[in-house]
Amino acid sequence: ISAVFGNPLIAAILFIEVMGLARRQTMLVILPALLASGLGALVYTGLGSWTGVETSSLSLPALERTTLHLADVMSAVPLAAATAALMWLAFRIGHRAAALAKTHVLRTTIGAGLVVGLSATGYALLTGNAPTDVALSGQLTLVALGQDPGAWSTGALVALVLFKGLAYAVCLGTFRGGPVFP
């Protein structure tokens, strides 16, 4: 995991998140997690004349050069505010789902699975794109989007954010994991 994300700290944080430990217990696993992540990153990238694993599989293929415009920079501020608002909403839905899951575990988990499935299906029917865009991490979708950004309409991207956001929010409160991989 540290090799994929390019940073041992990210892998350690993911490990701690998946473990779902309390603060005191977290300190007991942080050192082994950091050590394992650091060794994994070292093996992946190589050491001196010893080469590591090829990193070309993690890069986006041949993107065109582009220039940064002032309008692009200025649009980042309202986009960041909108993203923060959507994430706040997702966390609220996740907290609500978690509260329901405490009292009705089976019903809430099955309902959450249905919401995720319906989100993926609704997205696929609405946009004509694959339902895996909603259900999976998006790494393959990112490559396709980077190669041909004109193939995606603004409506499809907005639908992807909304449907994937709903699935994320429901999973956050009902399935094992945390904010990175609910």
C-alpha cells in the first residue's frame, strides 16, 4: 500500500484506520505499521544500484501539455468550497447510517448495499457509462478520462460525483473501514 500511494505514512494511516483501534491501542501498532510501510516503499523504489518495481504502471499515459490560466486557479476556490460542503454532507449521512447500524445491524447493512447497488445502476442508466465507475476506486476511470477528456460530458462527471458520493456516504457508516476505504 505504501508503494502504491508513494508514501509510508499514508499506508500506516490506512492500516490504523482499517484496524479501527482506540487511541491507546493505536500507539501499540503505529511503529510496526510505519516500519512495514517504510520497508515496502524501500523495496518498491529500490536502493542504490538495486532497482525496485517498475513504476510505469502507476502513471497516466501520454497526456498533452497544458498551461495554467488565471480562471483555472480562481475556479479552484469555489470548487474547494463545494467539495468541502459535499464531504460534510457525506459524513453527516455516514454518521446517521452508523447510528442506525448500531441498533439494526442486518437491516442497515443490507439497505446500504442496496443503496450502493442502486447508485451504480442509476449512474449507468443515466449516463451510459459502466457502473464500476461508481463501485470501484476510479483508477481505471482516471486513465480513460485523462486520455480523452472530451468523451465525458459535464453531466456525466456531476452524476459520477453525486452517485459515488452517496455510495461513499452510506458505506462510511455501515461497512468496516474508514474515510479512505469505507
